[in-house]
Amino acid sequence: MNGNEVVRITEVVREGKGVTTLRFELDRTVRPGQFFMVWVPGVDEVPMSASYNGKVKGITVKDIGEATGALCSLNVGDLIGVRGPYGKGFAQPHGVYLVVGGGTGIAAVMPAIEMAKDRSIVDVAFGARSGSEIIFEERARRSSDNVMISTDDGSHGYHGTVVAMVDEMLAKRSYSQIIACGPERMLYYLLQVCKKHGVECQMSLERFMKCGSGLCGSCVIDGRRVCADGPIFLGREIDEMDEFGRSKRDETGRIIKL
Amino acid sequence: MNSLRTVLARVVLDNPTMLASGMMGETGASLTKVAAAGAGAVVTKSVGIEPRTGYINPTLFETDGYYVNAMGLPNPGMDAYAEEMKLARASKVPIFASVFAASIKDFISVSSKMEEYGANAIELNLSCPHAKGYGMEMGIDPDIVHDIVKEVKGSVKIPVFAKLTPNTHRLVEVGLAVEKAGGDGIVAINTVKAIAISVEFRRPVLSNIYGGLSGPAVKPIGLRSVYDLYGKVSIPIIGVGGIDDWRDAMEYIMAGARAVQVGSAIGRKGLGVFEDVKTGMRDYMEANGVKSISDLVGVANERK
Ligand SMILES: Cc1cc2nc3c(=O)[nH]c(=O)nc-3n(C[C@H](O)[C@H](O)[C@H](O)COP(=O)(O)OP(=O)(O)OC[C@H]3O[C@@H](n4cnc5c(N)ncnc54)[C@H](O)[C@@H]3O)c2cc1C
Ligand SMILES: Cc1cc2nc3c(=O)[nH]c(=O)nc-3n(C[C@H](O)[C@H](O)[C@H](O)COP(=O)(O)O)c2cc1C
Ligand code: FES
């Protein structure tokens, strides 16, 4: 059952600069990497990854516009509409794996860190422009022995991009797979690094979504529906996509160059 | 070996399954994927004169038994769609171009463009409000439908199909109007006008308030529509509405459909639904000694 439901917000957490987590109870099985369509009546309904997938679910929202702003201003006791979870989740890699999160993309990969059977088989690399934008660092440390942080401005951890840091990490330890979510530019360069080191990856992509449930086609990339066939795709599938890192589509379906 | 080969006007399909309009058909690449998944033909998203963003979300309400959607006909416009058609034509199956417009003049412009781009047939989406009709669907008025079909037929060489709305008690009259105007076939049905209400928020869910019902819940209405039309018109009918598996598809064939379109099932079943329907149909035909799927078209009408 993916249908529309209305849930009450039980907890609101300010995570970092402009980023807020909303927790709510929803009796549905959610796999790491799946997302909900979240409705604020009178405003909009937008896709949001599940940042918590246990009994009490959660979404972690960055305020960048009307709908996300409305979500970030909600309080405990307020109601939101949700439907889903939609999409394929991250598959559990065999052996040791590395989870990479960039900016708000950290929210989407957090459950993929917690799905590790023990702390020694999952390493973590989080990156953002600045230290105030790094979220869930403590939460990641509870599930992994090796959590590395990078910031573009050097205010916290490694000074540089998360991709440069991952390049160094891959030279030190071998991983069976990389799991990643972040801005498309980051994923684009990360894919090159994965190819260089010969590591397969699973990446979560974003495209403009309307129905979220595989019908309307507004989210397609190279003919694949990000909402239903993704949002997680394998590196070798992404590598074959002409549109990845190059173009996306607007609400009408017209092509926009990235 | 039995045969699923289907002929609709002059358009030859290797099997009677088609992708319904509005499903994934926004891009040429996705139409190609659907063709590769085994559909006998694909229908584009409804394309209009100008680019449209469609309505703001929520545009879809979902439950297990049905969807209510009001996408608001988002599309890149007929000029930008040239690029998508170029890609789509790489697939080997016939392409039905779904067109919508608010006036006869615009129906002609878009249909001609789509013919120029290489469409194999036109599917007129008549569920759109008429510019002068106070929001009334064009497809509920047999006279308007007659004029649209006649004018478009006069402007293109490829076959013209009219997709009917079920939101009228004059469905058969509308079907007869399509035939009289020289239409090559009928597609039935588009979505059933509906509303979804949120009890907690005490308001309609869809931003447009009204939407169209689709999915398993509409199948009996679609079947009735095809059954009624089959008895009255002799042009081919394409059945659509709530088809989830081969049995649903076979019900439509027996009610009188020559081909079937799959819409909502793409959401939960994915593109594998086309192969499933084909396999189920072949097995049924094998077990019952049926040589050609065309032998089953309308059989339910003969056993009253
Ligand atoms: C699968 C998926 C998971 C996501 N997970 C998260 C998450 O966990 N946390 C988070 O903060 N954000 C997430 N996003 C992005 C989030 O959906 C957008 O930031 C949000 O829709 C912006 O809406 P707005 O009204 O605030 O901004 P607007 O001003 O309306 O839009 C700002 C930008 O956001 C993007 N956007 C707007 N609407 C949509 C839409 N319907 N679908 C996709 N992108 C849109 C566009 O690029 C647009 O230019 C996710 C997106 C997708 C596709
Ligand atoms: C999300 C969605 C979008 C649709 N868009 C169109 C469209 O653009 N043009 C059209 O003629 N029909 C459109 N339809 C109607 C379908 O083509 C089909 O007639 C209807 O959904 C019934 O079939 P189904 O139950 O298999 O979905 C749409 C339906 C859905 C669910
Ligand atoms: S958002 Fe409609 S198919 Fe993905």
C-alpha cells in the first residue's frame, strides 16, 4: 500500500544551516534509498527521501523554496500528507562498502549506513561546502568505525571536495561497492573516480517529479523513470546515460542543459 | 503457432497491446523503452500547440484500487516534440500521436505537425475542455466531435482515431459521429471524472480539485463502453481502462476491442506487463485452439 495518508509530526529537529528533520509514525516498510511524496496542503507536494526508515519515519528537508520552506516551518503536532515509499532502495552490498553523501544527499544515504550488519563493514564520507552544512555526523559515527568529513572551505575535516577525499580513501582500502547521493556534479565526478579505481557504485539520482509513482514520465532520464526504475541506479547504467550530468527536463518536458 | 497480429485501419501491430497516452510518453527515449518491452504500438503523451507545465502538485491521488490524476496536460509543445519523435521512430513499432487542442484549427495544426514528424496515426484526445465550452469536455458533444474528426481527416493522410470520454450518457452517439465523420477508429475510455477528499485536511487533495479516475476501478466502465460501441459502429475499437493482466485484456477483446492500451498498470507492474499480457493471451489461445486473436474480437456480444 503506497496510497495517500496523513501523518502527525512527532518531532522536529534543526540539523544544520536551513536543514530540518520531521519525524512521524507511518506503518509501512521503507528500504534505504526510497522516498515519499510529501504534501503541504495549499502549497505543493514534493519528493523527499526517507532519512529514517524504522518505526518512526523521518524526512530531512533543506529550505530552498516554497514547499521546502513550508515544511521547515512546521511544528510538532502539525499534519502532512505522505504517499509512498516509492522507488527502488539501495541493495545491501556484499562485504565492505563506502557510503558517500554530499550536502542534503546525506539524508538519503543515512539509512544505507545503518543497514550495515556491523560497524566495521561500512565506511562513510560526508562532504559539504562548509562545516555548518554537515548533518548526521554523530549519527553516522554510531554505525561506522570510519567516518570522514570534507568541506570545500576547510572549516571541518578534509579541505577539499568529497570526491577528492574519496579518491584518496579508495587508494587506501578496497571496497566492494560505493553508495552515494548528492548534487549531480558531485555524482558525475564521483563516477569517474569509481571507474578509475574499478569500483561499482549505486547512486541516487534526482529529476523533476510529478506523480512519483511511475506513471507520468516527467522524471525520465534516458527513458528510465527516476521515481520507479530509480532513484538508485548502478554506476554502469548511469555511465550509459546521455543525459546524466548534461541535461534535465523542466515541468513541460523541455530539455534544459545543466 | 497462434497469431497476435492486429490490424487497426491500415496500421499493423505485431500484437494488440499498446501504451496508453500520458504514461511515460513525454520523451522519445521512454517510448523506445516501452516498444522494446514488447508493446505492439505506443501512444505519445498528449501534445498541444504550446508548452504547458501542467497543474501544480498534488496531481495524483493513489490507493490500491485506483488513481485519481489531474496532471493538467504537461507537454513540451508540438515544436519541441519533433526531437522526441525523431528518437521514438527508431523503435520498430507504430507510433500513435495523441493530440489535444481547444479549437478545430489547433487540432489540425498539431495533427499535421505530428504526421510530418512521422507518426503512424493520430489519436485525438477529446477529454479537454472546449475553448468556448465553459470547461465542458469537447468529447461529450457528438456535433463537435464530428467536426473535429472530419476536419482533421481532411488535413492528414494517416489514420485518425478518436479517444472518447466516458463522462457522457451519449457515448454511442459520439461513437457514431466519429464513424460518420470518416474516423478510422475509436479509443475508449479516457479517465472518469472524479474527486479525492482528505478527511484530515477537510479539502480536496488534487490542486485542480477535479481529476480523472483510472486503474482497476474503471475496468467495468471501460468494458461496458467498448461492448456498447461494438454493437453500433464498424470501425475498430481500442479498449483502455484498468487493464492489469492478460485476463483484463482478454475481457476487452471479447467485449469488442481489436487492441488494448495499458496505462495505470505501468506504475506498479512496470513495463513487464506487456510481455505478461501477450504470454497469457497466447496460452489461452493455445489451450482453446484459437488461431488468431482477431477471432476473439467481440465474441461476448454474440452469446447473449
Ligand atoms: C527522489 C528525490 C528525493 C529527494 N530528497 C530530498 C531530501 O531528502 N531532502 C531535501 O531537502 N530535498 C530532497 N529532494 C529535492 C526536493 O524535492 C526539492 O528541493 C523540492 O521539491 C523543492 O521544492 P520547493 O517548492 O521548496 O522549491 P522550488 O522553488 O519549487 O524549486 C527549487 C528547485 O527544486 C527542484 N524541484 C522543485 N520541485 C521538484 C519536484 N517536484 N521534484 C524534483 N525536484 C523539484 C527544482 O530543481 C527546482 O529548480 C529530493 C528530490 C528527489 C527527486
Ligand atoms: C497519470 C495519467 C496521465 C494521463 N494522461 C493522458 C493524456 O495526456 N492523454 C490522454 O488521452 N489520456 C491520458 N490519460 C488517460 C489514460 O490514457 C487512460 O485512458 C486511462 O488512464 C484509463 O486507463 P488505465 O486504467 O489503464 O490507466 C492519463 C492517465 C493517467 C493515470
Ligand atoms: S514522476 Fe511521474 S513517472 Fe516519475
